[in-house]
Amino acid sequence: MPRDASDTRQQLVDAGRRLFARSGVYQTPLKQIVEDAGQKNSSALHYHFGGRGGLLAAILETGNSQVEVDRKDMLDSFGDRATLDQLVQAVTYPLARQIKTAEGREFIIIISQLQDKFNLWDTASETPAQALRAFLAIADRLDSELDVPTRRERIELFLGLVVSSLGSRARQRQRGEEPPLLGQDFIENLVTMSVGALQAR
């Protein structure tokens, strides 16, 4: 791909990420993204991504790239006998690390807007491979007396808890607020709560 086309694509991804996080994935006019990216051609976004869905997919793929590397490293280090606590850490920690940068916070905020799709965690082709690996391992470690639909819903609710909590924290950081529970304490508390919810009887 020529350099200018690659640059245009990245500018659109960056503008889309900023505006989707600030104004909403489905509320942001595509025209505004094109203008924010400094593009004079009004069809640039459709040319590169086909529309809103393609741009969103590109933003998520970019954001998930480092998350998936970190998650794979954690899962590999824990091995096949990873505990439920370790698996929850492997889901949570790589996402939580994204809060350190403005781009990462925008990525987390966008994910938090997509919770109505979390019920598709084991069927959607967009589910990142290492995330799915962790989710399936978590489901396997839940109470054997739980039926399959209940296990699936536990994973969905767990994802909602983690992502909504991280999304809220990312918004606070974007506003320059400093919540009472910071850094490692916040993440450890979120992991503990998640494990407790998954193990509930």
C-alpha cells in the first residue's frame, strides 16, 4: 500500500478512536471523523473501511494487538493448570494496562460501549484468540453443577463487570480525576470481585 494511503488510513483510525470515545461509537457522524482526520475527500473513510463497522473493527484490532500479546504471555506462563484467579488476571491485567495512555483509555472507553455484544463472546469471529482461550478456560473451571447456558452467562456478566469498571476508570482519568483506589489496588480488587462473582452459588 502506498505510504500516503497508509498514512490516511492511520489518521482515520486515530480520529475515529478519539471521537468514538468522546461522542459515542454510533453517535459520531462519519463526516466529522473525515474532517478530524484532515481529509478533504469526503469518501476517504468509505474507501478505506467501507463504513462505520469497518472503521470500528480496525480500531479494535489495533487496540487489541498489544493486549493479545500480553494476554498470551500471561496464559503461557500460567500453563494448562492455571487457576481461576490467574485466568481472571489474564483477562483483566492486559486491558487495565491500557489506561496508562490516552490512546489506551480511548480504546477501553470504546469497548465499554459495546457490552450488548458480550453475549457473543464464544461465537463472534471478532473475539480475539487469546481472549477466547481465557474465556473457555474460565468456563471450564466453573462449578460443574452449572449448566452450559449459566456458564455462558457468567462469562458475559464477568466481562461486563471488568469492562464497565475499566471504562469508568478510563473516563475518570481522561477528566483528570484521581479516584480513591489507584493502580494495583484497583486492579486487584476488580480481580477479587470477578473471581467471587464467577464462583457464586
